[in-house]
Amino acid sequence: MRHFVSFAALASTFVVSFASAADSPDPLTRPLPGRPEWTRAYAPIRIYGNTYYVGSEGISALLVDTGAGLVLLDVGMPQFAPQVEANIGKLGFKLADVKYVLNSHAHVDHAGGIAAIVRDSGATAIASPSGTKALREGHVVADDPQAAEVANAVFPAAARVREVADGEAVRLGNTAITAHFTPGHTPGSTTWTWESCENGKCLNIVYSDSLTAISSDGFHFLADATHGDLSASFRKSIHTVATLPCDILVSTHPDASGADARLVKLATQREPNPMVDAQACSRFAAEYEKMLDARIAKEKAAQGKKS
Ligand SMILES: [Zn+2]
């Protein structure tokens, strides 16, 4: 009987904790809708040197061990933040050592979990001025191409966020992580670069933001009544990514640049390191410039019909 009672107690504890996870009374990790792979668990893995992958199957989160604290780049969905925290622990690191959380762009699938990590670790989030506004407000900025997608517009607001300038490096320990503003997918989009070394060999790591020219209905990348031409700065961003020193590319959605396949290979092969691909940035940029070209051609055709 005693055993039965303690088992029942155990079972009810389990049920309660399971139910509370599902209901998520924590407002910062409450599940928001998204694609299944965005929250599918993925084994954390060392990419190269002091750079690790701690994200989900479909959304990147990178961890850099600077020797004097950790830097996290993106988190993913709000409900995936506890998984990122667990992944940091699985690699043998302490969550409290995360000093900065750098953001690529302030959409729920990359920035939704930042508020929880900032609270749980004591870290400060860092983003472009436009990204900072969105992270502080927990809402995409009004001039975001997807601002009208109400379902994705809102996410938990982060308590500590500071701005970075274009070209500025965030320095911690032995690492300097440089912000390159790459507006287009969002007005505050930022690509981050740093050097990681392994056995005395240092490589250029690029964490590229999304270069996807997509928007809500009615938004134009070409000039319209509400804003000037955004296509030229978008194209400049694509060229920035194409010409960065780039040995290893990870994109915000790993499958957007083939980083998903490279990561899978890395799990079984360290030498030669399958993440190393000096052409990855230029290939990625070329692919998304074609998408931008097609989008602009479509907008021009629609304008032609109206006039
Ligand atoms: Zn996005």
C-alpha cells in the first residue's frame, strides 16, 4: 500500500508538472503557433572552436564560449527557450554565464524566447535600433514587411535590451562579434560575424540573417505612399552577406543555406569539418537575390497594370 501511495503521489506530481508545462503559466515561455520543426528538439553540437549549435531542428541558436562568459545568438520560439537552456547545460556550460543574447531579427521564431533567457540568465539582449524597439515592446515594428501578420506580430518583451551600431563589435573574453546591418527581411535585420579557432586555425563564422523577400499582402519593397524604395538597401544587404569573409555559414533557418545538411553530417564527421564551406555565403546570397529579383519584377508588373 505504501508503495502504491508513493507511486500515486509520484504519478500525480508527474501529471501536474506535465499539465503545467502544457498550459505554461510562465508568460515568457507560453507556446505560440509555428511550424513543427521550429520547436523540434535537436542535439546540441560543437560547430567549430568555441562555437556551438543549441537551436531546434528548424531554427538556429548559436552559443559562443568567449572564455569570460557566453554569448547566445537567437533563441527561437518562446516555448523552446527551456530547451535552449537545457542544451547549454548538456554542453557543460552554465546558463548564468550567458552575458549577451544577440538577435538576428525580431520575429517570434527567432526572438520569441529571448525574454525568457534574459530573465533566467541575467543576460542583456543586443540588437539593431529597430530590433531593440521590437524586443522591448514584444511586437514587430510598424514598418516590418510582415507587420500585418497579426499571428506572428506579438511575442514576450525582453527586460534588458541595448542597441548596437552597424559595424560595432560586441566584445567579451577572447571574442569580438561584429554586427552588420542587413535590412530587408525586417528593417532591423542584423548579420553577425566572429572568428573561432581550433587547434591554432582560426575561421570566419557568419551567422546570416534571413534574406527572404516576403511580406504581408499590400506591402511593397518598391516605393509606395508610405515609404521610399526598400529594394536597393535589401540588395545591398544581400551583397554584404555575399562578400563577408566566410568559412562557415549558419543561417537563421538552417535549411535556408544548406546548414541543416552540414549539421547532420557534422554529427558523424569532424574531419574534414563539413561546416566549412567558403562558397556558402555567396551561394546563399545569390539564391536570395533571385528571390528578390522575382519579387521586384512582380511588384513592377502590378504597378504597370495600375498605371
Ligand atoms: Zn522572419
